Amino acid sequence: MMRACSADGDATPERQSATTVRRLLLNHVFIAHRLRSQMRQAHLSVCGEGRLVSEDVFAKIAERIDAIAVLLMQRAVLCGAAPAQDRGVKGAAPALSAYPLGVADEHAHAFAASCALAVVAQAARDDAGAARALGDPAHESLFNEIARRVEAEIWVVQQSLDPPVDTA
């Protein structure tokens, strides 16, 4: 059962825990928006022989990352965050660096996208550990699920480079 997030107010450990979880959630909303933008950048600028396959892969990943951002924002709102607070948390270090703009080759895009996805997955795993330390198994589970979803996208990117050979 999900632990209820309480609003800020007094400095009880439960309220401090809720504030910390809210910050973690909002930071991941921000990171998910940045990751979605990077996948859209890859979608729009990939060139080469596998361009059509890669464009489709990056567009679908962007859609799935957007769904993750919506899930995280919904959870943050349930924890008392205002919907407009999805621009990141003051003092939170964004885990995601800027996407390389000079990339055109599908393999270079796949590498850049895989690196960005891996950084986000690791950040989610780290925050699962933080939620566990706060005694919040529901949010630990949520962050682990986000990490699994993002890690699955790395596999999708890698598989798009080497489509299976039809032996028929």
C-alpha cells in the first residue's frame, strides 16, 4: 500500500520524508522531460541508411518517456506538488547532460540515446535506494519500475541497429 504523502508544515520525520519524496519525483519529471526532448532530437536529426527505422524507434521511445513523465507528475501531485512544479527542483542536480547536436549518423544517435537512457535509469535506481532509506516501499517500487522501463528502451535502441536477418 502506498504511503500517503503529507503536505509541508511541521518538521516531523514523516513530513520531511514526504517532502524528500516529492523532490525526487519532481526531479524525475524534469529529467523525463529532458530525456523526451533528446529522443525527439534524435528522431528529427538521424540520417543514414537506417534513418526510417531509427526515426520510428526514437519517436516511440519519446512517447513512452512522456508516459513515464505523466505517471511521475501524477504521483508528485498526489504527494502535494503543484502541477506547475515540473521544471525541476531548486538545488537538484539534473542527471542528464545536453544531447550532442552535431550527431547525424544512426549509430552515433544510438550511442548518445543509450547513454542518456542509462543515466536516467541509474538515477531512478539511486532514488529507489533513497526511497528505501526513507522507509517508503511504494516509491521505491515506483522508481525501480521507472528504471526497468528506461532500461528496456536501451534494448530497443540497440535492437534497432541490427534488425534480425530474415532466413526465410
